[in-house]
Amino acid sequence: MTITNEWLGISESEFYPYRNITTKSGYLCGTSAATVFLCYYQDHLVKTIVPEHIRQNGSENTKALQDLLRVIIQPFDFPTISLQVSHGLSRYFRLFKLPFRARQTPVGGLERVKKRLLQGKPVIVGLMKLKGSTYGNHWVVAYGYKKDETGKEWLKVHDNWGNYHKVIPASWINGTISLP
């Protein structure tokens, strides 16, 4: 990709409604990131990806969805790896007989992030402390990408710690979860 210093992907204003989706305790960042991810899909891409009795399209009330995903993805509040989050989302899709299956990259994934963002699709991104992440090991939702004039690559993410427009180095990526 040769374009530099220009954000590609989804507008940050589309993630403003999810600003209050946060990790409230423990290690539930995988669940929080999955909640943001599914809300975006419901509001902008596939209206039926979340049943209406769980969350109304466009609603900022996400408690029922987040509670359900916690049971499916992280029932014991332990830290997660990409396989757990992707399998949890796939279990969610099977539960509601939805024609989706989450895909994961257990290591790296920047090319997948770029490809999905150019398609207008967000990506759940794992961050790794050993790669410099100031969040430690954490899950976020990426919706923007850019390469600056020095060649350094950046992501714009919903961090589920209360910042829906955080900019982080792409070098922190350690795995991704996406839909084809």
C-alpha cells in the first residue's frame, strides 16, 4: 500500500455509539471487543447478526449482548487467545443459526486487517505486551489504518477502556478475528 498519512477504513464517527462498551472487570476484553464488533455489523452491514430481542439496531443498550457473549466466550473471566474468541463467536453464530463463522489469525494479521478495513469491515485485534503494547495483552476493534511518511503503520481502534478513537502502532498486533 503506497498511500501515506491518510486513514483508510471506516469513519471514527461510526464507532462513537459504542463508546460506552467497556471492559468493566477482569479479563473480559475479548467479550467487550466482540460486542463492539457485532454491534457495528448489526448497525452497518448485517441487520440480523444480533437478534432484536437481544439488541435493537442502533441502540446503545448492549448489556444483554455483552452478558450473552461473556457466557459464550469467557465464562470464567480468564484471559483469552484468538482461538477462544473466534470459536466463541462461531458458537454464537451457531446458536442463532446465522450463516457466519469467525476467522482467526493466531499470530500477526496486519494484512488481514488492511484487507478487511478496505472492505469496510472492522477487525478484532489482539495486542501483545511483548510487542510493546501499553495495554498489555488486550483485545480491541480496529476500524482504521494508515502508514505515515516514515513508513510506520498505525491503527485506529475502539479500545474498550473508554476510548473509541485511540491510535496505536500496528506493530502491537498479535492475532486477529474477522468475518470473511
